Amino acid sequence: MKEPREFWNKLAPRYAKSPIRDEKNYRKKLEVTQAYFKPDWSVLEFGCGTGSTAILHAPHVQHYLATDISDKMLDIARHKTDGAGIKNISYRQGTLDSLALQPASFDAILGLNILHLLQDLDAAISRTHELLKPDGIFVSSTALIGEISVLWRMLIPGMQLLGFAPHVNRFSRQELVSSLTGAGFSIDREWAPAKGSVFIVARKRA
């Protein structure tokens, strides 16, 4: 199995061209998230990919920091952002644990389609909690590998061996919720847009 950065760098051009699978639910996630935003907010998105969601969210806040492990993804994101004329997005390469970020410095943190790809879910949630201001929100949308069909779960190791799939974390919805509440979050909103996925807005308890 390839290293994460190498895997996503190779995938970046094809990823950038791939259409949104469920436009209706994607738009709903945008609307729900933007309803929380305020014009003076500072937002962090980790695992931002090619920046499509960052570009849509950034006009609703003061500053938007978008990060990703893949430099190739970020190259595409910067190009798209320049083309869209968006000025308040900063891009940085790295992960939650590798980037030097100040505790309690963000009003909102977004982890979209990324949690199930992380090696250590609890560590990522703990770091997110640390980086949020009191009463800040953590918005996540993730596949629940532990709840997809057994057939797909059996196919994943072979796909990884051939370099066609990245590492995946096999937590369930309840395990994710337990990790969030155990780290000091309360659940503001929980929604299952499709079987095997969940969208959650969690709030750092003040």
C-alpha cells in the first residue's frame, strides 16, 4: 500500500475531474454548515483536497485555512481559487498533527470525507477539540466503513495491496459519536444522508 501523500498525489488529477456523486445532499451539507458561519470567523478545513468546498465556504467567513497532505491536490486548489477570485483562503500542506497551529484559534473546523482515512481517529478528534475556541463547531462528513456491506469490506484489503485504495478506518456511527463526546464535544446535529455515511455538527462545550 502506498504512503498517503504518494497515493493522493497520484490520484489528484483524476480526483479533480470527478463529479460530485450526490449533488442534492452536498448542497444540503453546504447550507447547514454555512448557517453556522459568521462573517468574522476563522475556519480550518483539513483534508481539503482540490479546494472545491473551501471556495464555496470562504465568502461566508473572514479567513479560511485549508490543509491537505497532498501537494498536488493543493496545487490544483490554489489554481482553482485564483480562478474564482477568492482572496481569503490560505493553503498549507500537512496534517493536523504536523502543522504548527495555535490552540483555541478557530471558530469552526471541517473534516469532510477524511475521518475514515485517518490512522488514529481519537487523536484527530482530540487535536480538533484543542484547536477550536470554546463553543466552536466541528463539522464532519464521513463514510462508515464499519457499516458498509461485508462484500465491500472483504474487497478493501486486496484493493489496498494493488494500490487502488488508501488506508481506511472501520469505525461505526456509534463509535464516532462516542469518540466525539468522549473528547468533550456535544452533538448539535446528526444526519445520515445515505446508508454507510454520516454528517455531524459537534460543538466544543464551553
